[in-house]
Amino acid sequence: MKLGNAILIKIINFINLFSVFFLITQLPIYYGKLQRLAIIAFLASYLIEFVLEKRWAQFKWNKTQWIFVLFIGYFFLTLIYAPFEVVPNYLSRILEIRLPFILTGIIGLFGVNKLYKLKYFAYAFIITSLLMISYLIFYKIGYFVFLHDQKREFLLEMVRKQSINSHMIFNYFLNVSLIFTFYLLSAKNKFKYSIIFKFLAAFSGLIIYVILLMSEGRLGFLMANLIVFVMIFHLLWKWHKILAIFIGLALFCGMGYAISHHNRINKNEVTHEPRLIVWKLASEVIKAKPIFGNGASTGANIFMDKLASCKELNVGPQDVLGEAIYSRRLLGAHAHSQFIMTVIEFGFFGLIIFLFMNLFPLFVMPPKLRIYIVMFIVISCAQLLTDIYFSGITPLTYALLMVLFFRSVEAKEL
């Protein structure tokens, strides 16, 4: 009986592991049936193994679990304000968007099975990124068209919007894959053909980096350069410090040149950035209730009213922002910063909780994963500074990665 139970648990463990792999392939794609199916498979298999392994009996507290307590707390913050919402119209949608925080929060508290190895998830992210890139270039555009067309960046942008997702979510996923590429390059492994393996990892990273350089998304472009610079410098520093300094300077100059010639990074683009007006309007909303805010749904509604009455924005129904404002679309007409939106919703009281949730992991990192977790938090916070959950960064991607970084086998061994 015990042997049969052990086999059953092992089977469920594998089902759970592969359901996460399937879920990762769906994270950068527009939310739909396959992503819902992947989430259900993951949660159902986790619940079954939770019961079979009696995981509650194995519960041991350590300081990293505060990360997941904060996830749960952030979700409940929206619920605590719910009875006081003046305009609750958007509440159910906001709770749905933030649901991953309570789900991964519980999973993070009780842990995952022993098959969760960080390198497996590194493969899943990198392979998914390469498959998406191949799908766009070889299938949707055509390799020779892509190679010879002078407007290849525009073609890539157009088919990516139609087939995969916005540049924010797509680039964020690619940048996470870039971090995992450096993890595979620097982590010690037991592969017999380690040189071939590392060449493939480096080549994969190069492909991902080139696509990020072609993106119209400024933040994804900047974060890609930051990741490559920091990680190459880090790898070289461990090998030869003087060489690291010289190559670091060369990289810095080269990347500086590339950044200065990006078509959306210039004085005109920055000074006429609509976000500057949006943030100014947000500050006016915050002044009315700075301590405890307006609530998630009511805050969203008040801010939409503010946007609709602003003539300075000068947008019409045909513009992306204009269409979102006129249709009262939650994921378009917002403050374009989760930090600012949090103050509108929960005041500076909520901002303290939100900041702590995002920055506390920096104080409890496994030492040998430190550089990768730091870079992950940097790109996540940068994305949240200029966009909100689900519009610019999916909560499930962020929360799931926190589980992987702090609950995988490698994290426990360090």
C-alpha cells in the first residue's frame, strides 16, 4: 500500500511539474482558454499532491515565507477596502487580476515538490522565447521577408500584437529568459558536453537580445541592455577582473551608442510622453486622499473621470489611450504606474505594503542566486513604474517566478 501511494505521489508530482511548464508557455500570450486550462491543471495537481503528501504537517517557518505572506496581504488589501467602495464596478475584474498573489502566496508558504529545479524552468522560459521568436519570423512573416525588408521592426511589431501580446508583456518575458540564460552560463553543471551546452545557451541569449534590440518598447530595450551589461561584467569579474573592466567599458560605450540612437529615446519623445500628463493628473487625485486612498475600483473610476476631462491629453476615440478612456476600459485608462495606482487605491499606507512586498525579497535571497534575483526585481519594478499589473506585467508571471526563486531545490540547497 505504501509503495502504491509513493508511486501515485510521484506521478502527481510529474503532472504538477509539467503543468507548470505548460503554464510558462502560455504566460506571454494573450489570456485565453489554453492559459485557463494550464492554471486549472497546475492548481488541481498541486492540491492533490498537497493532500497526498500531507504538506501541512511538513510546514516549517523561515524568513523567506514573509514574501508570500505579503503576497496574500496585498490581495486582501483590495478585499478589506471592498465594503467601502463607492463605485464597485471594477472590483471583480481587479480581484481576478490579483488572484495569483493569494494562490502563489499559499503555494509559497507550503512549498513545492522536489522536482522543482530552477534549471528546468530556465529551459522552459528560454525555449518558449525561442519558439515565439521562430513563430513570428519563420511562420508569420517569413524568414527571407524579415531578412531583407527594411521595415522589419514594424513587421515584427505588427505580427506580435496580432499573434502574441503587447510589447510590454512580450519584452518582460524575453528579459526574464535573458536572466535565465546567464544563470545557465554561470551555474555549474554536470553535462558531458558542457562547452556545446553553454554555446547553445549563449547563442539562445544572443537571439533573444537581438529581438529585444529591435523592439519599439523603450523599457524592454533598456532593461535588455542593463541585463547583458551586468551579467557579462559579473561573469568576467569572477574570471579576470582587469579584463572585466576593459570589456565593461567597451560594452558601456557600445550600449550607450545604441540607446542614443533608439527611435523612441530622444528629447522630443520624452518631452511629449503622454505618461507625464497622466502622472500629473494622478498627483491631483492623490492629493484628495493621500493617506488611505479611494479603494481599488473607486480609485480606478475617479482616475478615468480625470482622464476624460483632461483636454491637455489631446487624444481622440481613434487613439489607443483615447479609445480606452471613452470606453472606460480598466486596462487602458489607468495611471500607467502600479506604484502611483497603489497610492490612488490605498494611499501611502498601501504604498508602504506594496514597496515592502517588492523589495523584501532582496533581504532574504539565497546567496548564489542573488545576482539573478536582483536583476529580476529590477526589471519587474522598472516595468511597474511605467505600467500596471496585467497591462504591462502579468501578476502570475511575477508571483510564479518568486516561488521558483525561493522554493526550488536550488534555493533550498543554498
